[in-house]
Amino acid sequence: MSGPHQLSDQERLNWLRLSQTENVGPVTFQQLVSAYKTATAAIEALPELSHRGGRKKALKVYSAEAAAQDMARAEKIDASFVAIGELGYPPDLSHVPSPPPMLCVSGTLELAEMKCVAIVGARNASALGMKFARQLAHGLCEAGFLVVSGLARGIDTAAHEASVNANTAAVLAGGLDHYYPPENEKLQRVIAQRGLLISEMLPGTAPKAEHFPRRNRIISGMAKAVIIVEAAMRSGSLITARFAAEQGREVFAVPGSPLDPRCEGTNKLIKDGANILTSIDDVLQALNTPRYIGTGQLFETEAASPVATYQISDVAREQVAQLLSPSPIETDDLIRESGMPAGQIVTILLELELAGRAIRHAGGRISSGV
């Protein structure tokens, strides 16, 4: 199905409820809304689906009261929840595998429609690294791009500062009402007024370590290209580069001195095949070449509609459950080993996940639940 052009207030509330419900990840969300057409209908189907998957106790569905409170918190900070396909939801992010169903955004929503380039790098950046990041950000704005980064210390901050008066978007690891790092509170407030703030997290959520990779995946998913200015070998920027490569984005790395630990990661990226970047022209020339990103369809899943049409026996469900183990397996391998139709496997996995008996992993792999 394609994403909504504009949700009604009630359906927006139920999208938020469904997205925050226990055992409902992005893939399961997509399959449910594709099968039942609305989040309202999908929520009504959850108890039966989880029961079929073998769940004994009732599934914890996110309440309408809690979702209404979240929306009120967002409104209080001049933010709003936007669904995939709506204004304020970056179009290129819509086409990555398992995109977030909803984002909390604040600022100029129209900026999300622009072509984006991400600039990320070391928190303990060098003066030269930050100077180059500013030059790149300024040049990208002049060329008509939205500069996206993660509002971290160092390279991220330099990129935002150079683009905040033109086109910038900051993706946060916590709720939009949290200022992290604290010294960037003023910059974050300015971006909310002149640019765009984005978070996958609910207002009131303090940033935690596990939130940062999710933030990085949004940064790369929004962008046509990702630029890494400085990065040590264990830098979070390398996670962003990996996500970008998996999403089919262009990855650029700025070379640096072999004697500087902050350049070990970027130099290795270049060794591993990333584009070498020595001037803004390297990026602009690459992006002038038309490159196909995404499918043009939102919520494209492997046979999502059979969730509502397949009649499946308990024997078949248990057969699939027994094939799962703590080690993740590709869905295609599961289909091959089970001998069942693909649509039937998709339906069973949905039920097992809702029951807490299956866990989805990156790359479409799945394992047994806890």
C-alpha cells in the first residue's frame, strides 16, 4: 500500500498506538496496515493474531490515553507526529527496509521534501576537520541540498552551525524535548525555528546508548549521500556509513593523516571502497548522476495481504516455531526449509512475533523469541 497523504486525527492516534504496541516492530506494522488497511482495524485484530501465535496472556496494546498524552506533549513543544507518506516525513527514508512508521518532527516540515546530504564525524574533532565540515555544509546549502546530521559534538555541530541559516535538519536520539549534548541546547532551539528537528522517540524520552544506532539509520536513510569527515575505528559514524551502504546511498570519506586516530576510520572506509572526498565537487558530481533509490512504493512487503486471508493450522505454526532458533535465519531459508508458501510463512511469523515467540533482526532475518 502507499502511505497516507493525510491521516485523520483518530487514525493518527491509532497509528501512534499501533507503532508503540508491544511486539509491533516496523515490519509487523507495515504488514498489519497493509492487510487491514487502517491502524484502527489492525489494533482490533491484534488479540486474535497474538492468540493464534501461541500467546497466553493479553497483548499490551498502547492505550489511546497514553497516545493522546504523547500528542499533547508534542504539541506543547510545537512538534507533531507525522506518518510515512505525509509532509514532514523524508521521502527517501520511506524506501529503506523497515522504515519507522511515524516520526516526531518540529520546525519547517517542507524541508523534509528536499534532497539531503548527511555530514557526520568525530565528536572530538580537530579544528581543521570542523572547518572542512563547515565548508562542505555551506557548499551543499548553496547547491540546494538539505544538510542533515545528528547534533552531536564536533563535526555534527560544525555542519549544523554552517547550515542553520539556510537548510539543516537534526536527527535526535532522544525526544525532541531533551537537549543532548547540553551545550547544544541553543543550537537545537534555533534549528527548531529555522530548520527541522526529527526523532523516532516519543517526547520525554531521554537518549540512551541503544537509541543512537537507530538515529544513525534515519540520518543515512534520509540522505542521497553520507559524508564522514573524521572517525576513529570504533566511531558511531562508521555505523552510519554501514547503514548508508546497506541502503544504497553514496558514502564519502575525507582522507586524513595516518598518524591521527580520528582518521583511522575514514581511511579504512576509503580502503574498503568508499568515495574519497577532497572537495564539495566530489559530492556534487556524483549526485548529478541519476541514481535509483527505493521502489517508489511504500509498505512493500513480501505478501503482506495473506495475513487476513490464509487459513493456517496450529500444526503449521508449531512447525515454523520449531524451525526457529536463537540464531537469526533468513526468511527465504525458512520458506525453503518449511516447504510452505511464502505468504503463509509471512503470516505465521507475524503471529509468532506478536506472541513474543519470534524476533526480527536487521536484513530481514528472524530468530526465536525469548
